[in-house]
Amino acid sequence: MTRSVIPRSLASAAVSRLAAGAMLFVAAGCWPFHHSPTPQEQYYSAVSRGDAISAAYIWAQMSPKDRAKLTRGEGISPEFERQMLRQRLGADPQSGTSAASQGAAFSQNPASTAAVPQR
């Protein structure tokens, strides 16, 4: 009886390629489900809610790079900006009306008046 022998180098290369492919598949599968807010989005959200304690805590946990991104307006997704704008204008997505069109007054941007903790 003749037995087919696969060279070890070919078998180990195939196994390593298969393992790498499986890891990429798993990583790609998990990627769309882990959208956590960036530190910049968390900070802006806390400030817009008027939650100074949370905003100060988030600021203290941010790295210098994250703080620099915040000052440049980076790290905020377009979807987050639309959501914050809707909240600020009081938009009702079902009816298409906003609190501003119903006579409500605009409030000042809380992010512009919030005291930013310094180190």
C-alpha cells in the first residue's frame, strides 16, 4: 500500500495560513459590532448634558493626544454630530418638526461656557 506524504513545510504553511485567515475572519466579524464612543464624543455628550462631574472625569482620563484632537474637532463621527444637532434643535424624527419651529428659544452651547479643567 502506497502512502502519500505531504512535506512538513507545506503542511505547516497551510496550517498557518488557515489560522491567519480564521483570525482575520473573526476580527472582521466582530468589527462592526463594537462601536464605542470616542473620548471626544463622551466628553462632548457629558458637557452638553450639563454633567460637569462626568465631563471632568472623562477629561482627566483622556490622553494628551485625545485632548489635542478635541481642540481640533477630531474624533467625532458624522453620525454623532447629527445626533447632537437633532437633540440641540429638539427635532422630532417622526413628525419632522423641531422645537425651534414651534417657538422654542435656542440655548447657548454648553460646550462653549463649560470650564475646562487644567492640569
